[in-house]
Amino acid sequence: MEILDNPWQIIRYALLCFIPIFVAMDSVGIVPMFLTLTRGYEAPERRRIVLDSLLTAAVIGIIFVLAGKTIFLLLGITIQDFAIAGGALLFILSIIDLLGDGSARVHGAEPRGALGIFPLGTPLIVGPAVLTTLIILVDTYGFVPALAAFALNLGVLFIALFKADLIFHVLGENGTRAFAKIMSILLAAIGIMMVRKGIMALIGLYQ
């Protein structure tokens, strides 16, 4: 990790950190997932979920930037364990959405803000890919550039999610329902992918 001695160097390294985090976070891909998971919620509720999800993501990201390796070491887990657990939970959530009509979620079976914590805050916004990327970037460029790039990416995602209401308006109720089912299938696929990558990485570690 290189020691930074001037603000311009910090800005340069933050820009270098931005792209890897942007790719790992996949802000464009999160928007349709957000539309699916918040189907049936009023606009003020969706905005509250956005804030909850970004706050959750920010807290988790900052903690992992500052103490990610130490936390995993103390708990005796690896990033692969995290990927498998997160993927399994995403798969279960998608199956519930596919087999039901989402009414339990819409009518408050889950605590308010629960979607902002899981699965939006983690693992969709800040999941294994982002956490791994952050840890690598901290080792390469330092804490300040990595945190600055992470904050900038959250700002981009904030704008994207707040504009999601426009997509609801364009699609309409029937379009949103059809879109939600398709995205639930993709959500299940993402969960399986996370489990698969986690298992493959674990196999690689022990070979």
C-alpha cells in the first residue's frame, strides 16, 4: 500500500478505484432488482428503502475497508463462505416471490426497512464482489482513495434508485408484475451464481 503525500494523488487513486467498484457493484443491474423487490410499495416507502439500503451498504463497506481481513480472521470465515450464504438467501427469496404474489411482503409481513438491509443493502449492493474488491483496493491504493471511490459509487447508485419511480410509471401495473416475475428468475440465477462461485473458490483453496 503506497503512502499518499498530496491531494492530487488521492484524487487520481480514487478515480482508479472507482471503475473496479462500479463493475463489482453493478448499479445498472441493481435498479431492476430494486423495482422487483419494491413492487407494490408507495413512492415514499421506496425512497425510505433506498436510504436504508445505501446506509446499510455504506456501513458494511466502511467496516470492511477498515477491518475486513481482521473480521474474517476473528470469525474464522472466508469471502467464499459469505458468497455461499448470501447466494442461498437470495435464491430462497426469489422462490418465495415466484410462487407467491408478493402480498405478504407488500402488506407488511416484513419489518419496515427490512428490504433496505437485506437483500438490497447486502448482498445486492455490497456483496462478496464489492467486499473483495474493497479489500484489494485498500491493499493497493490505501484507505482514503478506496473509501472515496466507494462513496462516489454509492452516490451514483443513489441517483439511479431515486429515478426508479419513472420506470414504474412507464411500465404500468401489469408491466411491473410481468417484469417482477422475470427479475425474480434472474435473482434466483444470481443466488445460484454466488453459491457456485463460492464453492468453486473453496475447492480451489483446498486443491
